[in-house]
Amino acid sequence: MSEFQRFVSYINLYEENRKVRSLGFAKIENRGGQCKIEIHMRGTGFTGISCPAYLFVRKERKMEGVFLGKIPIQNGTGEGCFRMDGGNINGSGYR
């Protein structure tokens, strides 16, 4: 049987280091060595733009970002789906 992992991470809007409100969530699923990341946001206040999506890895005392791609935002709503090798996220060497 193939290995299966899933978790959800919530996305919040911060202003001046204070949480203002929730904007959405990201669902990460790893099955059989393939990783799928779905990002859903609403109420962003933006339209007609693309925002970059990153995964962050804690490395010693620093955070390193791994670029996933861009998410188009229309009428305050953005949705993106990224698929990749779960053993090497976007060629970063991270699992």
C-alpha cells in the first residue's frame, strides 16, 4: 500500500505583525511519492493580479522559501493547484 499523508494549513492576513483575519487555506496531500498542494483564498481585496506561492522550510535558525508558482487573483478570490514529486519539491531537494 502506498504512503498517504494529508494536512491543512490556514492562511491569515497580518498587518503590523498582528493577525487581522483569515483569508483561506492550503491543503497538502502526499500520495505514492506525488505531492499535490491546493491553495484557496477569498476576500483578499485584490483583483487582476497574480501572487507568488511559496513553501517555507526551517533550516537551522532561518526560513528558506521554495517557489511553487503564481496564483491568479480575480475579484478577491485566488485558487491554485500545484503537483510535484514529493521527494524533491520543485527541484529544491526538500521532501
